Amino acid sequence: MRQRKITVSEVLSVLNNFQIIEVYNDDKPFPSYLLMGYAGERPLHILAAVNTENFEIHLVTVYIPDDSIWMDDYRRRK
């Protein structure tokens, strides 16, 4: 996050209002979900793995979606 200049407050903002755009049920050790949301005007993607047995959410990575990979709404790949 530091290298990408993404703050904790931006991540928390997205986690308060996000949309699940991809589901990876076969990820190990836990299924993961690609979340999309906005921190102000800035779009962010968060990959989170969820351990439902212990009610834990693990943030795997956070990044700014690349226009060359994602459609205008950052919810669908090109």
C-alpha cells in the first residue's frame, strides 16, 4: 500500500461500501473475493480472503485498477 500510495483510511472507506466483482472459491487456504469501491473519486480493488470458520478477513492486496485491463467502471475485465 505504501508503494502504491494507498492509505489505510482509503481502504476502510472502500470496505464500508464495496461491490464483489470476482469470486475465487478455489483459492487456498481460504476463498477470496475481489472487491471494488471508491475512496473519494479514486477507484480501488481489494483482494480479501475470508475464513468463515473464525470470522476472519485477510487483506491480500490493494491496488488501483489499470485502465488497460479494466472497463470504464473497473468492474469488468476488457
